[in-house]
Amino acid sequence: MARVEYHRKALSVDPLKTSPALGGALAFLGLDRCIPLLHGSVGCANFAKVLLTRHFREPIPLASTALTDLGACMGGGETALEALRRVAAKGPAVIGLLSTALTETKGDDLAATVREFRAAFPEQAALPVIAAATPDFAGSLQEGYAAAVEAILREAARPGERKSALVNVLAGPAFTPADVDEVRAMVEAFGLTPLVVPDLSRSLDGHLDCEPAPWSTGGTPWEDLADAGRAGATLVLGPSLETAAAHLSAACGVPYQVFPRLSGLGAVDEFLGHLAALSGRRVPDGLRRERRRLLDGMLDAHFFLGGRRAAVALEADQLVGVASLLTELGMRVAGVAATAGPGLDQVSVDRIRVGDLADLEELAAEADVLIAGSQAADLAERLGKPLLRWGFPVLDRLGAARRLNVGYAGTLDLLFEAANALAQRPVEPAAYRSPLRPQPEEVTA
């Protein structure tokens, strides 16, 4: 198992962490007709909006309470109420209210703000306003995302008569819109009905709307979320969402199963086996053929990946998935996680450090390839090593939202991409010396 290192530095050099408020906004964007509202300064929302827009190449509906320095000192309650009124006037189906470091440090109570909003504007009493605490000083993107998902389920899910064919799919931030589409297809192949929470595959999948809208277009409808408490089971994709699933289980009695990753032969086998047990059906022939393709691809990729070294810097959930897959193919992996997420100590890698990109540079000294977001591009160029852009944000390449990483097909794509990146950096000839044949410099006159 991995040895997780926690370095307490006086400062972060070239940070890897991303704002939890951005992660919370990303989760709310998976709901249909939702407007995320950040309670903080304009800069907090603008920074998140720029990163999301550049990564997904889509217009991102994101609002701010535009708190000023005076409002922060005297209390931002009135500012938040006015912002909620203005956002509600646009006609969304749901508002996601997110805190920032500024308002959390001040001690603003978002739950109280929502109650005051309903009392002050009774005509908007039926509009769902979901409050989630996502301060920048607590965690990274995946922690903010998980907080928003838990808040959504707490507010929306209702217990009731069990619908055995309905399956909740809690898709973590490590899963791209294309990944969620693939998971949905796998669940439906067994005759089950997936309820994806949140569903980025319908909102941030790159579709072109005829008319611009001030809210998310697509995603899970708010009225469908009540059925989350009546589902037959919950599939948790990513360790960071287990807390949300545990709350749903305690409140509504829905059993859950956590899948730390859906890339890799054994991981996908386990997931499909669970679906087969839930549905009482055998694995479809199409998926069986995809499995055989993956086996053949693993044999091909092994000659490029076996014995090579990778340095990986990602969010904790993503690091668990990518590092586990690469070690299965014989690679040596050292990783840097943005935060100390669950499951890090269960990965069979050389080292894992919770830190920043300065830590990645230290661990990358002997690496053949770097795997990280676009923020590591300068580092890779300085070290003269190939960079496989992964995770969030990917700002200098197209198609990040359509990258498929899960299932047999996604695993095969990932392996080929890693192998092709290494093919551009050939192994030194000395690595292939045969102990049975003397090398030219070893032959004496």
C-alpha cells in the first residue's frame, strides 16, 4: 500500500488545489435549469467561471452576490438576499447557494439566509434554494463537489415505496460527461434505470442550444430527485461521495456500494458483476467483446508501459483511478494529491504526497511521463518530459469533456494514450541490454 506523506510547508508553491466553491458550482451545473450563486466577492465567481468556461468550452451560468469589503465587515446577509431575489427573477428551477472563504470566515449562516429569503419573498417560497458550505480553505474541488451533492440529496430525496429497477448513480468529479454517458449505457444494458446525480453528461456535454439561457441546460430535473430516496440501490462512483450516499442510506434506507474507480480490468469486472447481481441478468455480449478488446490492448500497451515511471498530480479520486490502472500495467508511479482524500493509502504505488506542483517536480526527477492538468505544462517543458493532460483544468487542448476514461473502452483509450505519450520518449538503449550478449564497449581487443 502507498505511503502517504503530509508535508507541512509554510506556503504552497505553484498550487495544485482548486477552489471548493468551483467544485460545488460544477455539481450544481449537473441539475437542469440551475444557477449556482457564490456568496462572496465578484472575483471568487469570475475565477471559477473562467476556469470552467475554458475547460468545457461552454458558457457557464454562474452568479455572485458581489460582496464588497464593507459588506463583508458589516455582514453580507442583505447582499445575499438581494442577489437571491435577482437570480430567482430569472426563472430557474433551482438555485445552488455556495459559500466562499470570505463569507465563511465572517461567519455568514447560509441556512439562515435561505430562511430569511423565503420569509421576505413568499412568492418564491416554492423555489428550491440549496445551500452548501464550500470555503476555499477547506479542501479542493472534489470536497466542494461532494458537499454540494450531499446538500442536494438532503434537500431533495424523499423516502417512499421502493423502486427496485431504479438505481442512483452518484458520479464524482473525476468522471467526465463522456464517462457518465458510458456508465449510463452500462447500467441500462442490464435493464436498470439510472438516476444520475449530478448529471453533467446532459448539461456540459458540448451540445449547442438554439437559444441562450441564463441557467444550465440539461442535467437531472429537480422533480426527479425525490425518487433518489426510493431507489433500489446507489452506485457511488468515487470515494469522495461516500458520505452523501451514507446520509441517503440513513435517511431513506437505500443501500449503496462504493466503486473507487471504473478504469482497469478488475474494477470494471466488479462493477458489471454488481449490476448483474442487481438485475439478475448476465453481462451482455457487447460488453464481453469490449473486455476481450481490452485484454488484447493491455498486452500491446504492456511493452510500452512496463517498467516505466510516471509522476501523477491530480485530485485524490482521480489519482486513485489513474495510478491504480498504471501500476496494473507494470508502471512505477509516484503521485501528488491535491488533498488527503479517502482511498489514497490503498493504492499500490511508490509514493503519494499531499502537496503542490513543486512536490511534483521533486517526484518527477526520474519519471518518463507526467500526468496532470494544464497547469503542469511549464513544468513538463522545463524538465523535457511528455505531459499527458488529465483531470481539471485542461485549458490548452480541446475535448476534455468528451474524453472517455471508464469502462473497458475508456480503459483501452487511456492505456493507448499513455503508451503513445511514452512512445515519443524512447527508452535509452542501455535499458534493453541482454545479459547473455556482450555489448560493443565490453569487447576487449
